[in-house]
Amino acid sequence: MAYPEGSDPRSWPLCAKLTPHLLALRGACPDAASDIAGWSVLLNRAGSYFFGRGAYSEAAPFLREGLAIDEKAFGPDHPTTATALNNLGLVLMEKGDLAAARPLFERALAIDEKARGPEHPSTATSLTNLASLLHDQGDLAGARSLYERALAINEKALGPEHPDTATNLSNLARLLNKSGNTEEAEPLFQRAIAIGQKVLGVEHPLTQRYRSHCARLLLDTGRPGEALAFAETALAVLVASSGPNHPWTKDSTVGARWPLLEDGPGFSGN
């Protein structure tokens, strides 16, 4: 029974069943385990599982170990190493350690641009990760240029209705809304949601993630009723698919509360 990709919530029950066996093997022969064929793949899948569940402290050791193996096996400038750098960087960013995450994202981007080319979807992924970090650091101008570049790459390489394109659209829309450019942001949110509904389905966590982000725009533009409907639907789907403790669910919980607060964004109450 193979350990599945941990990023898909549908795989989590199987991941939960197999992870104790992986931990036992890792603990029984920590030095020899790295010599097992595909060991770094298993570590990265386990790290992705814990990352998906929002268990970042549990994910980090798996991803650090996987990165060390990949750097040794493939070299510091290999695309596989870039993927491992991105995976660990995402965990560190979610833990709030932006200073540690940034050089990992910058290394991954440099590797992908050189090894895969500036127009490759993997380069777009690295651009998106670095843009998200800049967004969190408040460098909205720097983040916007990277988000726009990632979107252009994926629209050309993957197509205008690919899920990765939808994520790029939603990311850029969030930044534009935060910058006060709501007229530019709204059609991007609408495109992202439409792609999600068509390609992934209404009940998919990513589709509802886009709707949750759009709810903030609806609230900021004085449409609290629509915002509440978007936020409540997103929250229900994310609780069912990812559980109440997942970061996306927690974000949606906060978003669902704002329209109910008299002094929340979009209101002028005293």
C-alpha cells in the first residue's frame, strides 16, 4: 500500500493509517532509512500531509530531512531540490518564520529559472511562493509583480481554466483588494471561482477558498449580505473537508464573523 500524496484531503485517512509505520521505520533505523529507494519522496509526502492538516511543527522535520537527502542525491541546483526548498519554505512561512523561509524561496526560484526556464509552471510556483511571502511582509508592489508574472506563465503554459491559474487569479485579486483596487480585484475573483466550480467542483476546498477570499471584497465594497453567504458556504465546506482546526477553516471562521459585526469592514456603525 503506497503512501499517497498528502496534499489532497481525500488521502488523509490513508495517510493517518500509514504514518505510524513510516515513523516506526524512521525511528528504528534513522541512519539507514535514507538509503531506502524513494525515502525522500515518502518524507515529502508525509510532510505534505502534516502541512495540509495545519500541523506545521510535525511537517518541518520530515521536509528538512527530505531536503537534505535531495541535496545530497541530486545536487544543490537540481529541480527536485527546488521542490524540496519550496515545501520547507511554505511550512516556515506558515509558522511565521518569514526570515528563514525567504532564502529558501529565493533559492528555489533561481534553480527553477535556470534549470527549467523562466516560462515553466514550476517557475510560476516558485514565483507565487515568494510573492506570498512578500505579501505577508507588506511589500505589495514586489508581490504584485511576481503574482502577475506567475499568472502570465500559467495562463500560457497550462491554460486559462487550469486550477493553478485560478489560484494565481485569486492571489492577485487578494493583493489588489488589500491595496484598495477593488474594481480590478473583483473580476479576477469571479474568474477564479468560475474555474474552481467548473474544473474542481463547488465542494472542493480550493473553490471555497476563493469564495472565502472574495467575501472580504464583498464586505469591503458594502455588500455584507453577499459576503456572509459566501463566507458561510466556504466555512461549511472547509469544516467538512479539512476539519475545524485547519488554517483555511480558521480563516473562513474569522471571515464569516465580520459581516455580523456592526463595526466590521464595510460598515459605518458607531
